[in-house]
Amino acid sequence: MKICLINNLYKPYAVGGAEKVVEERAKKYAAEGNEVLIITSRPYQGLRSLKPEIGNDGKVVIYRFYVPNLCWYKDLVKHNFLFKLIWHKIDIFNFWSARIIYKILKQEIPNVIETHNLMGVGSYPDFAVTKSRILYFARKQNRDKVLKSVKSDIKWIHYLHDVQLVEPSGVLPWNHTKDKWYQKIYSWIMKWRMGNPDLVISPSEFLKNFYKSRGFFGRSEWKVEKISNFQFPISNQIQNSNIKFLFVGSLVEHKGVGVLMQAWDALCHCEEPSQATKQSQVVSLNIVGSGILEDKVKKWAKQYSNIKVLGRLEGQELEEIYKNSDVLIFPSICLENRPTVILEAQKYGLKIIASDTGGVAELVNKESLIKPGDVEALKNALLLNC
């Protein structure tokens, strides 16, 4: 069977958990003996980058192309509101990109099209129509061998990652309950553009309910996939008196790094000098990630000898950090789906301190949860784990 995964980013341009999910699903499909291909974007590198470039990642074939727009999706965060507004309008109706994707699919004729985050890939093509056009083309060309494999249909699966089909930024505050007028308009457009996949996969009950309550995918089959695809080994925890805390994530405001800094300040500047001295000696904090607040975080960390800001890590380096940590801090103040960092930390046996937002409560015990944005609650949770 041939399976095509489509996502806006893929390594080495990965940013967050969605790209890791795509990578792991691609590896899993390939290990099961399937032909796997990925369609994704790449940065602008001249007019040649508008044409698909074919590469390989082990047993996975990768098609990359620059999606014509004001800038590459990954660079959108650098621009102002008006720029983003125009960018999104082009992205939604980017039929040039849809044509490129269609040409690749028409050439490959996969059995399964699995879409993930489509923002920045350009357009939101109705794959219910696209797959019919592909089969029509194959019949017209008498591609009997392909048709025998595909049979009479191509399955379209859409995998949800966040709230991006309601809020273009993909970020909503943790206590969001009512959509604003522009979010309602955007949701209506997305419902029309996305159509009804054969199957919609949600990693959490929270995200499924979030979209179903807004009328998305009304004629689609739904599946909540709660089991992690990640295959990290479980490590023995460090048995010593020095507690090692860990933060892994984007260094941006909505991931709660500002809340973490305030809580750490409160922890290390207690009213009791002896207690503050004790805490600075027996605990340490590693911060892994990058983002617009990285310089601010590094400047803040310089006042503490027990804090290291390590930047973005992947592969073996990230595994070593997990193996040598005791407690993961996840202080997000936005709606979350199924955070990859929590799944990774659990695989290594770390304790969890996490904000009670979105689908996080489906992953951890109630005792591990704190109110998002509550500096005092986070400080107390840190003290309990010292």
C-alpha cells in the first residue's frame, strides 16, 4: 500500500509536536511494509524552489516545494498583524499550491492521503474531489496495475493537532469559551474548504469535542487516538538528592515560560534566606527550546548558577536530557491538545507538573495539574517536588 502524508513542515524544519507525530507515523507505516511519501514545504531559495524537490529519509520519499506567498510559513511569526492577515488570505485560496499537490498525487496515486497541518502548504484542497480526479486520470491512462492496488477509492484521513481551523495562529487562551466574530467567519471558511474526510483522527477527546461543537466534519467518521506513537525507551530515574527540573518547548509567551521564570524567582527568593539557599543548592533547571523570548530567557538565567538554557535539541541530545531529568514542567497558558513533550517525559519516567488546559488532563494524574498562569501554584508544585 502507498501512503502519502501532507504537513506544512518536516525535519529539518520541524518546530513542534505535530512534526514529530508526522515523522513517527511515517516511520511506522514504512516499518509495516508500506510505500510512504511526504509532501511538505521548504524555504524560498530562488525560482527553482517553486518546483518540488525529491529527497529521502530512510524508506520515506519527501516532496518539498516553496509555497508561493508573502513569506515561508515558518517565518510568518516575524511579521505584524496586517502582513499575517494578507498572508492567510493568500494561503486559503492558493490554488497554485493545490495544483502542485494534485500533480504529485496524480503521479504517485496513493491508496491513502493523510493530511495534518495544512496551513502554509497552501490552500485547503477538498481531497474528496482530488482523489476522484486522480482515479479518473488513472483509468483514462489505463493504469490497470495501479487501479488494482487502489481499487475503487482512495482513503482520505485528516489528523488534528490543534485549534488552527478556528484560530489561524493555532493559539487560544486556556480559558477560551466563546469564539470572536472573525474566528466564526474563519471557521465557516475552513469548514467549507476542508469538507468531510473519510476519517478524522483526534489525539484527545477535548479536541474532538472542540471541533464537533463547531460543526466541523459532520459527515466524517471520527477516531480518538489516545495511544502514543512514540517509541522512546524508559530510563531509570536518577537516585540522588539533586532534583533536576526540565522545560522543553517553544520559548514563547503562550507556552508559559514567563510564568516559569516568575515561579522560579519566587522559589529562589523566599522570605526565609536559609530555605532559598537550600533550594538553590539542591535543584537545577534545564530549559530546552527556542523562540522569540530566547534572548530574554538567557538574560534572566544568568543570575542563577543552577539554570542552563540549551536551545533547541533533537535526537540523542534530547534523549540524554530526558534521561538525566526528574521532573518536567509544562506551564502552558493556551489550549493544548496532546502535548508531545508530556508523552516523551512519561516514556522516561519523569514526574509531571502541568497546566490543566485542553487535553492535558487526559494524560496526567489530577495531582500533577495546576491552574494555568498561577505563579504561586507553580511555585508550590516546585517546592513539593524538591
